[in-house]
Amino acid sequence: MRYRALGKTGFQVSALGFGAMRLPMRDDRVDEELAVPIVRRALELGVNYVDSAWGYCNGTSEIAVGRAIAGWPRNRVYLSTKQPVRSPEDVAQWRSRLETQLLRLNTSYIDIYNCHNLQWADFLAYVAPNGGVLEQARRAQVEGLIRHFSLSCHDSPENMRRFIDTGEFASMTLQYNLLDRANAEVIAHAHEQGVGIAVMGPVGGGRLAMPPSVLERYAPDGGTIGSMPELALRFVLANPGVSVALSGMNTLEQVEENVATAGAVRPLEASEQRRIDAALDAVKREADLYCTGCGYCVPCPNEVKIPDNFKLMGYYRLYELPEYARRQYAWMVSRGGAASQCKECHECEAKCPQGLPIVERLREVAATLGA
């Protein structure tokens, strides 16, 4: 395993981190009989950064992590966890939740304690003011309950830079991968300021787990592409500003494979990068023939998320990721916005600059992904 500095924390963290959001489940909680050996195997192979959160796995992820590290030398693992800060109630409960997380994790301190999915507006309203979370976090640091205060973030790149420039955060967890590169400049700025970067979704939340044959069809000079998850991890770790890439591993086989990749990782060569970029661009152009995602068709009076539904069809057909597409569609059905909500009013078709048969295609999405 290779190790990197996590900003100015003094921590040397493994290039591959364990993301404890997708641990195996049974009856709406983590199946500890399966999960604990998986986390322990990662630790044995040199992974020393484990990331969880207050709400992961219905609140049972931290419990499983706590069991997994029991008996492991505490100075050989860096625990990262999070709690949300989005309301006055979150501010009021911040300390009690921290104490609960310490009990769940079976530890007397947390190495990296994050505001979960922090937005700039919430920072101004609930973190920065007197009596807010920042004041409580500094007190917890003095007491030795947390070592470094950090955040995870899905805000705009501009606001991410604002978080870095406050000087209040030791590290930031953000999204960055072959398909999502909008935060590249944020990572560079964090590196300059000594803020550590943990990358979530290095394999695009499963989107880059496509068969290599998908891109090989579009590679400009033919030839093999290689394992997409391996290439995705190599891409992320090639960035000098990235301290650790988090992988949500839920089998022993995934741990073995990812550790082997991270241990032998070498940066993508310029020629490899050009071939992959050209192939990804070609796939996107073909996907755009189905829907460019311009968004003129929304809002829909029946709250169908039309571009999102069509994007899932792209993953189903072009990226050859049927299970990923169906899983995401099922999530949309449960949360709202799925193609099955369409009432065939045809308002969207009048607004579509490409003149697409949107209603017909929404029927296709519902039939294909909802089956």
C-alpha cells in the first residue's frame, strides 16, 4: 500500500480508503458477520483510513466499523465520520450525536470529524456563528474528542474554494473521477493551502464499472482499454492533490482487488488519458442523440425528472450497466421523478428543441428499467 500526506494534519493515509456506506445489509442494518471481516481484511492489507457517517446504513455503519477496529492498534487507523448540519436542531444535537458516535465507533476520539454534505449557506447559518457548530467543534478538540474538523461537500466549486479559504477545515471529501472533473481546480487550490482531499466516488458511483468493451468500441486507434475500475482509480490517484480515494467495498474480493490496484497504481500516461477521453467523448455524443440533457423540458407538471430518466437509459444501453440503471431507477421511483409518473400531457414535447418523442421514450424507460 502507498501512503500520502493528508494536508497539514500530519497523517500519512493509505491511497485507498475504506468507504463504509455500502456494507452488506440484512434486515435494514449492517450484517456484521459479513461486514466486520471485510473491514478487518482491508486493515490487514494496509488500508488505514475508514470513513463512515451518522446516517450510513440506517445508522449501523459506525457500529460495524467500531466492532471491526476492536483490538486493532488505535494509532494504526484513522477514523473519519460525519454528521449533518442543516438546521437549528442539528446545532442543538451536535454534541450529543458526537458522543453517540464515539460509543458506536468504540473509540475515545475521532481523527477526522466532518460536517456532512455542508452547503455554504448552512455554514454561514449554523457553523460559523457564535454558539454554532464550529465553536462546539473547537471545544471538542480541546477535550481530545476529535483531532481535526473537516467537511464533505457537494456544493459548487466556487463555494468549495470559499470553505478552503476560511482556514477552518483540515480536509474536504468531494467527488472527482473520470466522468466528473468539475472539482479539479478545487483540489489544486486545496493542495496549495495544505487542505487534505479525500475523493468519494472514484469509480463514479459504479458508472465506471462498465465493461472495457464499451470504450474499446469508441477508442480512436482500437486496441484494449483495460479494467475500467483500475483506470478510474489510477486517474484519481494521479492527481497530486488527492490524499485518499474512498471505495465502498462490500466483499472480500473487492478489498483484495482494490488494494492490489492501489498498491501498484501508476499514473495514467498522457497517451492513455487521450484515448480514454476520446472514447468517453464519443459515448457521450451518442448518448446526446437520445437526449442532450439541456433541461428545456422541465419542470414537468407531474414532476418527472425527464433528463435524469434518459440518462439512466444511456447507462443501460451505451455503458452496458443494466443493474446500475435499474437500481438508480428504483431509487427514483421511491423518491419521486420516475418515468412511470408521466401522465402523457405532452407539454414537454412542445418545449424540446430537438423535437424528441419524449412521452414515447418515457414509456420505454418505465418498461425497461421498471421491469
